[in-house]
Amino acid sequence: MGSTTGRVSERVLEGQTALVTGGSQGLGRALGGALAAAGARVVLVARHFEPLATAVAEIRAAGGEAHAIVADVADKDAAAVIAGQAAALVGPIDLLVNNASTLGPVPLRLLLDTDCEDLERALAVNLVGAFRLTKALAGPMVLRGAGTIVNVTSDAATEAYERWGAYGASKAALEQLGRVWAAELAGTGVRLFTVDPGEMDTRMHADAIPDANRAELSDPARVAERIVALVAGGDTASGARVAIRVGPSGANAAEAATP
């Protein structure tokens, strides 16, 4: 896995605050580093303390500001606690990244073999948790007249892959929810867009496809840089779906945005 501190050359988010769920590993961890390198004061959320503390320590060692909140976004009362703690740590949140995700049991199962409880868990983490946090933070953003919310999705939301039913259904629902949020927040100064980061060299990908060739997977740090650029640029339309394809190390980046 690549560096978690990112390679953003300009502090384009100086003074901004950011909350990233699923921040202890993979894309969330890389995003924490990239956002801090861009000048943001970062709060990372994850369920397990040790990897979360390590991610925060790496950002601080690189000169960034980062804080940890240990919480499970699937818990009914977590959103209010996370929002309150984050505000106490860094002030009002300018950027929310709903990145926390679960595949469900691995190896991945056919729908006929998927327990109802596993589908419920995927929806609770990937969809309902994101909804609750968005609801908790979008209101204050509207009152301030500014804010950005990024939902992290997958091509499993748009393609019918065997054994990806629970995960894909949750991400498809997250995308539609995001489009509705964007429509309802139009004119408030708050934008919400969805990012599909492609196949990355992460533990989640390894759990899902253990025999994948890691040399063909994207570095999460490079994907994180592109997301930071999208956030800082301000020209990504609210409601858009952006597919980021940076490719393996050394490959050129490509993006495709759809309404």
C-alpha cells in the first residue's frame, strides 16, 4: 500500500475541517493523509482504536492535524456522538466523506446463501450510517451556506456481479440517496457528489478477490489525491457521479463524471 500522507503540493484546503469515516485503512486512511497535507484539520472515524491511532500518528508525524473518533457508523446513536465530538475537536465540519463500508462475510456469497442479518449489516454500514451522518452534518452546513459531502461508491452499484449482491445493493441505494440529497440541497451552498474509486490495493479488495494481481490495482494514495482535487476545485456538480481510474503506479489518471 502506498503512502498515507498523500502528495498534494498546495495547501488548497487550509483552514477547512474534514470528517472521514472508515479512516483507519485503505482509501479512508489515504484520504486522511491527503486532506491533512492539503491543510485540512482532519477527524478520522473507525471501529478499532489501534489502526486508527496509527493513521492519526502518521498524519501528525508528517506535520498535519488529525484526530481519532472510535465509533461504528452502523450504531443508531453513533452519528450524533461523532458529529458532536468532531465539532469539539476541530469546529464545524466543512467536508464529510462517507467512506466506511463492509463487504459482508467473505468469501463473498450468492444471494441464496446470504443471511438476512448480513444484508442488514451491509445496509446499516454502507447506507444508513451514511444517511445518519449526512443528516447530522448537512443541516449545520446549510445554515453556514457552504459544505461538501462525498459518498464513496463502487462499480458494484451499477453492475450485477455475482456474489456482490449485499454490497452492490447497498452502494446502489447510497448513490440514489445521494442524488436525492443533492436535489434537495440545491441552492443552499452545500454540494454532494459520489466517487467511484475503482479497484484499489486495499485489504477490502484482497478479502473480496484474494487472487487479484496487486500490480494491476490502483494505489489508494493516488486516488485520495484526485478526490482532494475534486473537493478543492469546486467545479464538480452536486449530484454528479465521478469515476476515478488512476490505474497502477505510473499510469495516467482518468475521470468520468455523470449527472
